[in-house]
Amino acid sequence: QVQLVESGGGLVQPGGSLRLSCAASGRTFSSSGMGWFRQAPGKEREFVAGISWSGFNTYADSVKGRFTISRDNAKNTVYLQMNGLKPEDAAVYYCAADVDSSLRVAVQSTPYDYWGQGTQVTVSS
């Protein structure tokens, strides 16, 4: 099994930055696609960013140019650097692992096998 533990959320002013981390257990991390999703109150969970096992990144249009996803396989950790945060970015952010991923990053929730507990990101002045 894979356990995902997220951290790094908090309160930030518009235009500020946060770096989310997701630490994964297990030995399958290096071969798994990893994704970040977010869900605001009353809204459905949406894809934010993903990184394949081979290191290729995919981003939602709403965060392109502002967010950067990366992974450190030696530390079994995936990161989401969020810059230029906007109030619309406020949500609970979840990391997920797609153990059976292909070369392409999955942008829907269904393919992901494991999920973290979520970390709250609040953007307010």
C-alpha cells in the first residue's frame, strides 16, 4: 500500500506563495504518476497539476505559469510550488498516486489509487 501525507497549507495573502509537500510511503513511488487536486466548498474536486513517473508535468490552465510540480524520488516526496496565489486558489489540496499510470499524466480522479488527507490553503487579504 501507499500512504500519502500532505503538509504546507496555510493562510496566505493574494500574490503570496506556498509550497505543498506530499510524502509517500512504500516502494512504488518512483513508478507512480502523482497528481495534485483541489476542492473548494460546494465545488467538485478538480485537477491542478500532475507529474508522470518519467518526470513530465501537466497543469490545469488556471494555474499554468504560477504553479510548479516536482518530485524527489529519493525522498518519496512530491511538491507543489504555488506562486502568485489568488483567492480562487483557496481550497483543500489533495495529493494522489496513480500506481498504474502510463506515460501521460491522468487529469481525472478515477485513475488515482491512493489519496492524501488534504491540506487547507486559504488566500485572503
